[in-house]
Amino acid sequence: MAECLCRESDAQAEDELSTLLLRTRAHMMHVRHEYNPADFHIDPVMLNPWTDPAVGEADALAFVLATGSLFGSVKRVREQVAELRDVGVRHLLCQTGFGDMSHEQNLRSMRRFANR
């Protein structure tokens, strides 16, 4: 599954997605810290740069933008989907609403993705 965000420009999409993702990651780390039992430890093999609290925000964000996100202008998202198709991906599940994205933001992105 990939986060998918279509906007008028690549820069606008990256800025908006980055903000949403970093707030989501901060919330994830907060919840783990507050609610996991003191003796609970995550197996390091299960972590990646996005889920590893030892990895800084910039590196975590770069990882998730490169490996788990389709974002940008309609042209860029179309190219990203084509790249996936060309390597054999036949089904794509996009999460268009995440974090504290507003309903309006989500609808704009879904409509732009579907219509263009």
C-alpha cells in the first residue's frame, strides 16, 4: 500500500505530504512510548527507517517518500504508476487519506487521481 497524493505541482504535493507524514510519525512514536508496556521491545529486524525511533525525521521521511508514496502532479503520479506497471505490479492499493488530512484534502486528491 502506498500513500497517494495528487496536487497541481510536485513541490506542493511533497510539502503537503511531508507535513502529514511527519505528524503521523510523531503520533506513532508518541503512542508507542506512552502505551507500550515497559518490558515491550520491538525486534530490530522488524524496523525500517520510517518505523525506527533511532532514525531522524529527515532520513525517515526520505525513506518513506522514496519507497511508500506516490505523490506529485498528475503527470508525475502517472509516471510513478507506469513505472510500477512496467516492473510487473498489476494491483495498486492507495491510501489517499491518512494522518490528520482533512476530508477536503483527501477528496481533492482522489478526484484529481481518478479524473486525470
